[in-house]
Amino acid sequence: MISLKQVAALAGVSASTVSRALAAPERLNPKTLKKVKDAIESLDYVPYAPARVLRSGRSQSIGIVAPTLMNELYARAVDTLEEEFLRIGYTGLLTCHRDNPDLELTIVRTLIERRVDGLVLIGTNHHPDLLAFVRKQKLPYVLMWATDGSAIHPSVGYDNRLAMARIVEHLVQLGHQRFAVLPGPIGVPLAATRLQGVRQALTIHGIHLKPRDVVATRYDPVEIREAVRRLMHTGVRPSALVCGNDMIAATVLAECRELNIDVPSEVSVTGFGDWNIASLTFPTLTTIRSDAVRIGKLSAQNLLRQISATATPGSHQDQFEAELIVRRSTARAA
């Protein structure tokens, strides 16, 4: 590997001058700085990151920890984050914990050992030690797709329960009384939270879900199709199917076509997220817009304010109301 001493020899300057050119170029004479830059370019020299961190106190990197990238919205938000970070010279270090809290804690410890300048985490459900550990390090961080009424944690997002209440209110206003829910895997905290939102909203209208009305599945089309068959062949067929996300809802629409069940005249179907597929299904899907790009931009701004010391950890929450998008998969109850 090319060393700093080799750069110094080619530029005809001392090693300390090369170090200064990398850490504080504004302190060098322009002619000297050009010599160093020309030598670096000629040799394809790559500075040693730990040494740069020691000089500047910053690694110019941000740790991004997601549950998975199989979710279109997470991928879109992360892409937006990285674009915002790259624009000002930061590199995103991305990894996934696959809904394993212990793995997430290990990942965060590793990123902190690598001296990231900040952390982006998704959601509010984490290992019980994780957020306290991060705060103890005095490391800037932000929670995406999260709200924090206590104002302790910097966060960006919306209330999933309230978003689901908007779906329920829409369906109740259309006259629906017989509901079923396909929430996804109940072991996933987000799926459980959205299901809770449906239950709470229905209770306000005097509607109570029976055990048979909630069918948990993995995010697997075969399991989801089987769940639809079970629900639609019960004695009392639901008039509205509320789905935990748009992937589930799109699979429901496909199975209803297979069963010759018309959507929405026989059953209304709703999703969550407003994935790209929501406007491409037949019929197009009524859903909640999760606005991943907005969440990505606000999260980057929140974190960078902390890194630049214009905000203190826990001082800023960006909360907005998720938008209900009404399309053709819902109609008045028959």
C-alpha cells in the first residue's frame, strides 16, 4: 500500500505537511497544497481512516441499521438518507438486524467501535439496553418511523395506530361492520402495533374482532393466499379486509380474483405504505402513504443538526400525520 511518506517524498514536503493537507487544507499555502494533491492523485493514495479520525475527531461516516431491505419503503428511505449524507461528504454504513434485538445491539456496538459520527435506527422497538447505551456514548442518533411522546429520543415519523384508525374510519363511513385483519407476523412489533390500532379504532365504533377475524401470516404469498381462502369461506364472510402492508394487500387482491370474489363490490381491501405496487394493482389500492422520501430527508436533517452541534440529542421530534390515499379497492358495503 502507498504510504504517507511516499506522498511526502513525491511532493517534496514533510510527512507532517501531507497530514496537514488532509486534515486542515485551508492552513497550507495554495502552491504547497497543490503539490500534495498532485502527489496523492498520482499515487492513488488512500488515507488511513483511523489516523484521519484521530486528527479530525470525525470519521465522516454514519451507521444506518435497518430491520431488512426487503421492505420497499425502508430501501427508499435509506437511499434518500445516503443521498443526503453523500451531498455533504458523509458515507453511510448500512447493515440489517433481521428483527433480532441481540444482533442489533451487537451491530450498534461494532459501528460505535468504528467511530461513526452518528446512528440512524428504525422504529421504537429495540433491545432494552440499546438506546441507553447509545445515549451514554453521547453519540448523535435518530429514530426513523418513530414517535416519542416523552421527547427523550430524536425521532421522525407518524403514529401507526392513528394511521390505522384513519383506515378504519374510512371503512366504517362506507358502512362496513364485518372486518377481518391480515396483519402479517404478530411477532414483528410493527405488525402488532398496527393490529392494535385497528382493534382500538373498531372498539370506538362498537365493533370487536373475534379470534377467527385475525389471521397472522409470514410475509409469504402462499400463506397469505391460504389465509384469504380461510376468511372468505367462513360462515360470515367479512366485507372489509384490512392488511398490514401493501404487499399483503396486493396478494389478497390476486387471491380474490382467483376465487371470483369481486373487489370492492363484495369485499373492500386496504393496504399500508403506498408502495409502488399500490397504484398498479387491479383495482388500485386504498392505503396509507408512508412517505419514505420525506422520512429519509427529515431524518438526515435531524441527525446532521446534532452532529454540527446546532441541536442536542433528544431535543427534536419530527412528527406528521400519515395520509390516507383512497383508490378503487374500497367501496360502500353491500
